[in-house]
Amino acid sequence: MSDSKWMPGLRCDMPVAAAARHVLLVRLGAVRDSIEPAALHADDDMENVHQLRVATRRAGAALRIFQICLPENSYDKARKRLRKLRRAAGAARDWDVFLLSVVEHMSGATTRRKPGLDLLAGIAHGQRSAAQETLKDATKKSSAWEKLNSATVAALRMQKSPSSPKTLRELALPALGQLLKELENAAATDLEDYGNLHQVRILGKRLRYAMEVFSSCFHKAFRETHYNEVEEMQEILGLANDSYVAAKRLEGIRRRLQATQSAQWKRYRPGVESLLLFHEQRFPAQRQRFLEWWQRWRQSGAEQRFGKLLASP
């Protein structure tokens, strides 16, 4: 089943349970269809693993959005299975990103830096292979995924509470409003703390994936302006996260080399520390880019305009 950012076929007046069935069929189907390419053909194209990771995130977002239509046990079972798969794909993807960073720095590297970069490439390949085996284990029994998808969709039901949203639009208004509020609260914390910055990134993803589901409920500016702004934020924070993760790995590699290969450390040091310096500098630079983005977002009134758009017919 094909998947994309957007959800054609949805209408703002569609009953919530019907919308949930449509969205979950697409999002869970995309996870199912991404498993084999990621597990068996990652060497052909590393984007296969990335696509699986994104598919699990979108499916997880859909589950959260339509949780009100699912029994607790069905929701928990699907959420836990998706989380396990997302983490396995994430571990493999993180090493792909690390390896790409090493390869980029090999281009034009000085003779002094090449031994260390070659070593880092070898370490990354080894770790990536191990992560791929874990991913294969997490994707075994693809038929079980089909059963999980079918069982989750079959468990969808209408809410009986009079206060429950009846249409997709009625669900969209409070859901997106709450996500905007959570993002604003997270961005108001001390972002020198990586944990806080990471939380902003997580909430930004949730907002982005929810916007993809609800885009049919709003004017085209919702997609063409506000979604693009949130996507830009995610790209900034994604680079920050990549550099934070890479720097921590490089620090660990440096410690192990100094402890176990002290005689060779002099050869490896220029390459290892040049890449470490790059990521140590890029992380705060990307954090500053986010702060500037956030200031522009607030000063332009984008958040208020977004809020008004949510309330417009």
C-alpha cells in the first residue's frame, strides 16, 4: 500500500471512526510494505531503512490521534510493536547517518586525517551490520504484522460519549491545538539542556505528522505555509540531533582508542578529532538556528495565525 505525507480520500466531515480506518489502513500498511526492503535490501539502498523508520513514526502518530477509537489493549499492543520496530530501524539509521558523515569528511581530507577517518568508517560499518541483524530480528514473521494491522483496524469503534468528537474536523481542532501548546511549553524551557531540545524535536514531529492527517480539514495555507514552517524546524533540529549523537559516539570511540590502542592513537587522532570538532561546532550552531526560527515564528504571528486557521471553517 502506497504512503505519502498526505492522506487523499479524507474529508473534514468524515466520521471519526471511518477516518481512523482509512488512516490506519494506509499508515500501518506502509509499515508492512517497508519491512522487507529495510530488512533484506538495506545494502542496495540505505533509504529503505529510513523509509521504515518514518513509516513507523507516522503510524505511531496515527495511533495516538485515533486512540479514542481503540480499546486500550489493542492500542497498547500496536504501539509497543511499532516502538520496537522504530527503535530497531532507528539504531540502524543512526549508524547510516554517522557513516555518511565520515564519508563526507573523507572527501578532500588531508593525509594526516585519513587513518582516523578510515578507522571510523570501519567501526561504523561494523556497528551498522550489527544493527541490521537486530532489525532483521525485529521484522521476522511478516505475516504477524499483517495480522496485527488487521486486528488493530478491526478493533476500531465509534465512541459512545456525547462529548466525543463526531467528525475528523472536530477531532482536529483540539488535537492540533494541544500539540501547539505542548510545543510552545517545551520551547520555553532551557534549551541548553539537550534533553529539553530533544523534547522539542519530538513534539515538533508529532505536530508535523498530525498536520499531515488533518490537512484536508483546512485551507491550503495550512499545508503550503504552516506545514512547511514546521518541516523547516524539523530539519534544523534533525541536524542538531545528528551532531549530538555523533559527538557522543566519537567521544566514546576516542576514549576506547586512548585506553586500548595508545600506540596508534597518534595516527588516528587527527581524523577522529577533526570529525568530533565538526559535530561539536554544528550542534550549538543548529540550536541557535532553532532559536532564531522560533523567534521568527513568534514575531511573525505564525502561531496565532495557525490558531486562527484551526478555528476557521
